[in-house]
Amino acid sequence: MNETPIRLRGVEAQVDGVQTRDGAGVRLTRVLGASLQRRLDPFLMLDAFASDDPDDYIAGFPDHPHRGFETITYMVEGRMLHRDSAGHEGLLEAGGMQWMTAGRGVVHSEIPQQESGRMEGFQLWLNLPADAKMCAPWYRDFSAAELPRLRTAHGVDAVVLAGRCGDVAGAITRDATAPLIVDLHLDAGGRFEQPLPGAHNALLYVYRGEVEIGGQRVAQRTMAVFDNDGDALRIDAPQGARALLVAGRPLREPIAQYGPFVMNTEQQIYQAVNDFRAGRLGG
Ligand code: CO
């Protein structure tokens, strides 16, 4: 029994994101971009992609480098093949997640394995603390069946990609940033509640239906940024919805970014570019 009254965090801002293309021309919505990196520290980027038109995704993301952070790719529908410079290869299918720690560097490709049908999913970038940016690269694929999930008493199925949700430990935990990443499937009338320290930044991206947070309606394909005034989140879905909840403890360290390299200083960025040109990334 917890008798302490919870203080619910409200919505500080709603964000539509920016339509763009990346990789070899993949159409996507950059929901979290550079202008929100400080506000949503430790998260650096959130891209949402969803299309029934192969021209929007077929070219994929040919070989490209990363250094200094982690990428989390979560597929809602479709199939994507991943290959990297360390010789790893994995097929990411509907409901699956790939967690990749770029650390000191990888070169990889992400290519759709379908010529028709729907491709839908997310890629989230999670920063690494300064002392871990040059760690050894690591990655793991999780199929849908391998991802922990729970069913709440209030009409919510939750897939716990990272962190802890109710009694369920997610697929991944990280000490420095304590990421909580949960795919929420809310029934009509469903309500999701989650304790969360006020200092942890949090966002919700609604990708099906719409939700209500503290009386504010958050429409489909919109990201709600939670304020930091409170210690719990509550999300209602009168008509049902699906949404990705992302939260974490901010690092409060300098961010220096040049494309796929995210370090703390310009000097480290020059080093990353030089290392990539010299073939030292992913070697
Ligand atoms: Co990549």
C-alpha cells in the first residue's frame, strides 16, 4: 500500500516533428531533433517511419558510421536486415527491437527486406555518458517473443524495451541514464500509470489513436513532452491508442554532434571524422 499522494506530470509541449528523408532516401518524421536534445537529455533523436509505399523506404540506410551513443530500432511492421563492420548480421522483424551500442565506432547498414507492404517503426538515439563514449561496440537483436511484456489491470498491454514497468524488468537496463522505453497498447478506456522521478525527462509519441494526459488531448503522430513537476505519469485512451513512452535520467553533459557522431567536444568530433576517414571506425 502506498499512501503517499502521487503528483501527476502534465504536458509541457506537443511536437509534430519534421518530415525529412535520411539514409538513401527513407521518408521519416524526425520527432526529436537537435532543438530538443537538451530538453530531452539523454535522448538525442527520435525518428518515426510509417509508410505503405515502398518508394518511401526501399532504399534503406546503406553503410554509415556511428560513434558515442546507442541506437534503438523498434519495428512495428516490416522487416529490416542489419549488417555491421564487426561481422554481425540480424533480421529485425515486426515487434522486434535492435539495441546497438556504437561506443567507439561501428559502420553498419539497415536495409528493408520487403518490396511491398507496410514498414513502420522507430529509431531512438540514447546518449552515452562521457566515460562510456569510447566503449567497445555491442549489439543485440530481440524478437517480439523475446521482449518482456505485461498486461495491466487497467486495459494496457505494455512491451518493456528498457527499464522497469510494474514488476517487469525490460530487455535492457542502463545505470547512467536509466532509460524507460515502453510500447503501450491501450484498450478503449485503458489507463496507464507509471511512477517516474521528476528529474527524469519523458516523452510520449502517439502512433495510433489519441490519448489524454491531464485533460490535454494528444493526437495521433504527435509527441507530448512531459513537464518535470511531479513523480508519476498517467495516460488515458478513451478510444484506444498505441504510443511509445520514452524517459530517462539526463546526463547534463556537453553535446557535440556532427551527423552520426555525438561526443562532448569539437575536438572529439574531429577525431571521429578523422578515424572514420582513415578506416579506424569499426575496425
Ligand atoms: Co545507423
